[in-house]
Amino acid sequence: MDIYSSKLSPVLDIGVGVFLIVIAGLSIVGNVLVLVVAYRRSSKMKPPEMLSINLSVTDLGAAISMYPLAALSAWNHRWLGGDGTCVYYGLVGFFFGTASIMNLTVMAVVRFAVSVNKLSPREQISRRTVKILCAWIWLYAFTWALLPIIGWGRYGPEPFGLSCSLAWRWMKVDGFSFVITIMCFNLAFPSLIIVTCYFGISLKLYCTYRNCIKGGLQIPNIVKMNRRLLIIAILISAGFIVSWTPYGLVNLWYVLRSGDPLPPEVTLLPCLFAKCATVYNPLIYYTFSKRFKREVRHLCTLCCIGSSPSQVVVNQSGDSMVSQRHNQATVIGINQLLDRSYCPGDANNAPG
């Protein structure tokens, strides 16, 4: 049997190809907007925000290097290129997937460290530190992606024949240790760290809220802003984990289960769902970040109806002054509020 031929119906093949092109287009447009907005305000960007940019690079890289090839293969009803492109596709997918989950893990740890130490991101994390963390993320992902090439694990076609990844069906015996290891170090442990860090941040924010309510104070805007930032971070992490967990569980079941293989459609759906992870982040930014939404609308205005240079300069200078005052107030407000926060049952930290 030809391992690279589609195991799906021709109509479903066409539908899969259209779906992948739509996802690729949305991902490319959304993440390019994130990078353009980041470039426009690079001088005012705080060091931890570089991790969000790094995440957009991983999503954009996956959308450009993978989805068009998979879509063309679906329309061809057979994987294009044979063994060479299959290994390439599997390696690139594993590389960008690992980089994304580790980037989210590092983001969670950095946010937790800043929250616990009650310092502003600029004071707590330097640009050099963030650059080292980004380099470590890429090196970690590249190392894992190379392991199947040098003999531990294997790349191969998916059961439905229109995509390539780790060769789950051939790793039931020879690569079983590799499967368990990657599930632990590239899905389970990072997910646990992310959940733990954001739980700790949420608890700290809850303590601040309760402190304000018990003191009869109005909830400050700075607290509301940090709640919104926390929601963005949690949604981004949850979107990735929820997207990839079904894929990981189905393939783990495929490896552990003996007997007849799973139907092609059963293995197809989690794969397509996982590919949607590259689209979520820009949508989350646009929905919850007023600054990102404002910048995107400004870019659309420049592209669609144009704007005079003087208007652009005035808008940018005004935004810069507002942003600078906002950042100063943010640093002062966080330290004051967190210094006065206390947790349930901690009488020693109760406000006087």
C-alpha cells in the first residue's frame, strides 16, 4: 500500500486543502500585523514583550513553511515529494510546535517572577536576559527536532496520508521511550508549569482585589489593566494547550493501543485542530488589547485611505506621551497595590 496516498475521500481532500489555505492566510495576516505593530513601537517595548513577538515568529514560520505544502498535497490526493518533503515537514512541524510550547512556558515563568517580586517588567527582566531565553527556546526546539534524524524516533506520514509528523505507527516498539519522553517534556510538564504560574498570578491579583474591596476603595484602572493582561496570557496559553492536547492524546492512544488502526478521519480532526493554534494569538490580542486594536486600525487607515505625514507624526507623538505616562503610573500602581495585598487567612498581612 502507498503510504503517501490519501486515505480520505476526494471531496474531503479538497475540503481539507481549502481549510488549510484559510488557516494559513489568517495566520500569516494576523501574525504579520503583530510583528508590524511591534516594530512600530519597538522603542517603547518592555523586555518581556519580546517573548510575545518570538511566539508570533513561531506561528508565522509554521504557517508559511507547512500549510501550503499540506494544502497542495490534499488537492493532489497524495503527499507531494515523497520521503524528502515528509521528513522536512515533520521536522519543521516538531520544531515550531516545541518552540511555541516552550515560549509559552517561559512567558508564564517570567510573568510569575515579575508578579512575585513586585517589580516592573523593565526592572525585573533585562533585554539581554530575554534574548538569552529566546535563544534557549530555539536551541531546545532544534535539539528535539534533530533527535528523530539521528535515530531516536522517526518522521513519517500521518495515518490519513496528507501530512507528516512523528511516525506514531512505527514507534509502538522501537520508539516508545521517545514518545513517552516528548509527551512529558514537551506537553505535560510545560502545561503543568503554565497552569501553576498563572494560578499563582491569579491568586495574587485576587488578593489585591479583595484588599481594595475590604478597604472600601474603588478598583483602580491599573488593576483592571493587569487583569486584562492576565486574561490575554491565559487565553493564549490555553488556546495552544487545548489545540494540541487532543492531537497528543490521539497519537498516544494510537501508540499504546493494540489491534486495528484508528479510522483516518479520527486522526485527521485533531491534526487540523492543532494547526488552528497559529491563528488564535492575533485574534486574542485584537479582542482584549486596546493598544493593539488601535494600532491595527491605524495601519488599516494608512493602507486604505492614506494619511498625511503631519497627522501620522501628531498621532504617534500623542500616543507616545500617553504610553509613557501610562507606563509610569503602571509601575507605581502595581508596587503600591501589591505591597498592600494579602491573602485569605493571613492576618499578619491584613491592612491596618
